[in-house]
Amino acid sequence: MKKIGLIGGISWHSTVEYYRGINLETGRRLGGLHSAPLVLESLDFEVIARLGAQGHEEEVFARFLAAARSLRQSGAQVLALCANTAHRRADRLEQSLGHPLVQIGDALGQAVRAAGMARVGLLGTARTMTEPFLQQRLVDRHGLQVLTPDAPACDAIDGFIFGEMARGVFSQPARAAVLRACDDLAARGAQGVILGCTELPILLRDIATPCPTFDSTQLHAVSIVDAALAREMA
């Protein structure tokens, strides 16, 4: 099994879920006491969020690139970003590294298509819901139609993500806002909803939703294991 390198900490709450998901899937595939060979570069989310809010994107990118290079130097062959919004830098990281990432958009697109769906809602941070980096990959590479909430709902969900969930708070008002957005997307024709923030599956754990949902964390974790086992299982 190839060594996995994760860039996490954004937030650490969902990074824990990545570690759990990757090792559960590794154990399921290989049996026995197997776990994944894995290294983690955990970024300080407070610093990343502050720099991003101040418009210092080049400094943020430099921190991601340094983390990715450190993972490569440690022997990691399979690299992944443990967050949806961080994928706005994924293509540039691949170009700078000369090495591919296991991208979350492909894990999601394949899962939606495997479920027989063509029109899907997308929830996440405001950047994930309004910028093209994830939506366009789902459209161009997987032929999906992507629906997002209206501006007030986007703002409300983004506020809960950064104000609560990234701090480990998963409140009933946040849950209600996300479920309302799921309802609205389903009413507009979404056949399912992508939980495109890695904290959202934690928020909705064991909660009934008005339409099928796609857990970006777990789907990405499985794709990471796929990549790590690709040669061994071929």
C-alpha cells in the first residue's frame, strides 16, 4: 500500500474523520490488523482563515505548497487535501508539485453518477457554493447539473461553518439551516445533495434528510484508499 500524505487541520474536527475513514476502509479491504501508512501536515486553521480573509492568498498558497512538499519528502505518494474549500488551490498545487492529488470533486462526481443522478445540490462554505473550482469539475468531468442555495442561505450556512462547526460546535440552529437548504434544493429538482464541507456530515450524523446526501469526507477517504491500493489490487 502506498504511503498517504494528508494536508489537514482545516478544520481538525473533520481531519479526525479522514483518519478514521481511511483506516476503516483500509481494514475493510485488507483485513486483519491493517491500517494505512499515513503522514499528516496539520495547518493552523486560525492562521489560514485570517490570511484568507485579509486577501493574502499567495501566502496561504505558499503554506499549502510547503506542506505538500514536506509530505512528498516524507515519502508520501498519494496526496490529498482534507477540505472541500481548500480544493480551490488543488490544480495549482498539482502544477507546482508536478504530482497529482486525489481530488474530492472526482470522488463526489463518481458517487453521484453511480447513484444514477444527474442533478445535485451543493452545500458548503460560501466559496465552495459560489466559486467554480468544485462545481466546474462536477460539470466538466462528470456531466452533472449543480444547484446551490440562494444568497441568504449561502451566507447563513457559511456563518455557521466558520462561527461554530470549525470550532467543534454543532448546534440545532445550524442543523435547521442546513436541512432547510436541503429542502429548498430538493424542491428545485435536486435528486441528492452534496455535503460539500467536511464538517457538514458531522452536523447531520444520524439525522434524516429530505433527499439522499453525499458525504464528501467519507467518499474522499475511500478514493484516497483506492489510490493507495491501486497497484497492489490491480
